[in-house]
Amino acid sequence: MKMMSRVEPIRRTWLIRQPNVTLSISKSLCSKRSIATEKKNDFLPGIKRIILIRHGESLGNIDERAYATTADWRIPLTNLGREQARLAGKKVSSYLNQELNGKEESQATKGKVYFYVSPYLRTRQTLREILREVDVDCIIGIREDPRITHHSNLSSSGALLVEPNNNLAQRVDFGRFFYRFPSGGESGFDVYNRVSGFIGTITRDVQNIWEELQREETLESTDAQQDGQDVTICIVTHGLTLRLFLMRWFQYTVHEFERSYNPKNGRVVVLDLTKSGRFNLSEIDRIAMGFPLYREQERFQLMNDYSILDKSNW
């Protein structure tokens, strides 16, 4: 009778990769080199940070009656909104200038930035003011994308759906993620789905950007390719869409989304690349919007506390 040789069990580890959850099986005797490889930013190569900006104050933010006479996508910024956008542009510029720190003058180069913008007038005007503060040599692309627009509360004619107060109260009780106004429009879930598709576009665009940068003189050497993560993705969008982007990116639960808040007009929300190879929401922005700490998210707690599945009061 043949003896079966004893096989050492393979240790399996769950690795969370943004924005998708991937099951990775790793052997217990993996080398240090393979561990280091897992920490590289392979998902968005060359990207150092992602900046999300809510448009500046619009006419609709101060007077909802504007929606009765003007299509939502044509609502302009107020003068204050333009000032807020200029301040946001100064912040974006300051992040690009950070790439100069710690480098010799002969090797110093500003960071690069690629912009995405919602096609709504208020977001386009916000970007216009931002661009006044950003060095044109830093800009490597500008792209409009309809998937990062405001969630639609409009009828097919483009007029604002004027809802009774009891419908607004229903939305609070029902939850903004799933609620859809009786007269039409989108739910938060609808926006979440199109934001998911938009993230897929970012990954493809970044691959093209990185390949193009590698052709430049500054990224020809191997060392430059490894250290050249100096590109910023900047997305000019709307409050609810911005929150749903973060929900998708960090895999917040519906419960965690419902407890969060829109950023203020003109707010600059920053996701910085960490040494572990993932992007972190800055603590100031996380607290301001009411999102939990990374390791305190419900998706991690669920493995040890099944009672979370019974939660119904948000």
C-alpha cells in the first residue's frame, strides 16, 4: 500500500484591491520580492493622487426657483462660486508644485495633471476657473464625461421635478441611495452604476497616459519609471456623485453612504497614494463627510459580526 506524502497547506489571504475586491492566493514561503511587487500601484501606474472637486456655488444652490426657468445642466455659477473654484485651482496647483520639493534645481519638474469634468455648465465653469491657476505645461489632458454628472431629478422635458415636501421626507426615511422620486429621475443606485463604469474608463486612460509618459526623455531610464509617479487625476463633479465615487472606490456599504454628507461647494477632496500601493482618503475629508476609518468599515467588521446583516435603521 502506497503511503501518501504529507502536503503542507497553502496559506490563503484575502487582499483588497481598489476598486474591485480580488481573491489572491499566496504561498506561505513567498519571497520578499513578491511581497514588494504586491505593494506596487499596478492598478493606476504613475498616479500619485486623485483629487475630487465639487463645483462652486451655483445659482440653483442659492435659489431653487432657478430650476423652474433653466435646465439643470445650464445652471451657472454665482460670483462666489467662481471665487471658490479659483481657490480650488490654487490648491490643485500647490499639489503639483510639491513635486519640486527635495529635488535639485536641474532635475526639478512640476507634477502633471489630467482633468475629467462633468458636462454641466456649473462644473465646466468651475474647471475654467481652476485652469486659471494651473500651469498650462502641467496639463496633459482634459476630458468631459457625462457619467459624472449630477443625479437627474428631471422630467423628460428637462424641467425640474417639483416634489411635495412629503416626498422629500419619504426620501429621508427610505434612504437616498435607493429612493426614486415618483415622477421620475435617478436614484443614487443609478448614479453608482454609471460611476462604476467611469472608474473603468480611468484605468484604461491611465494605462495610455503612462505608456505615453514612458516615451518621454524623463522616463526613459528604469529608475525614472519606478520613481516617476507624479501624475494627478483631477475630477470636477457634483456633491452626490462625488460621494458615490468614494462609495464605489472604497467599497463603503449603503449604510455607511447614508450616514455621509456632501462636501461643500468648491471643496477639494484628496486621495493620496500610500506606500502600501493603495489610495487613502485624507483624514480631514473623511471626517468632514462622515465616512469611517478604513479598518473600521463594515466590510471588514462583517467577518466577525454577522449582526450587521440585520441592520435596518440608518
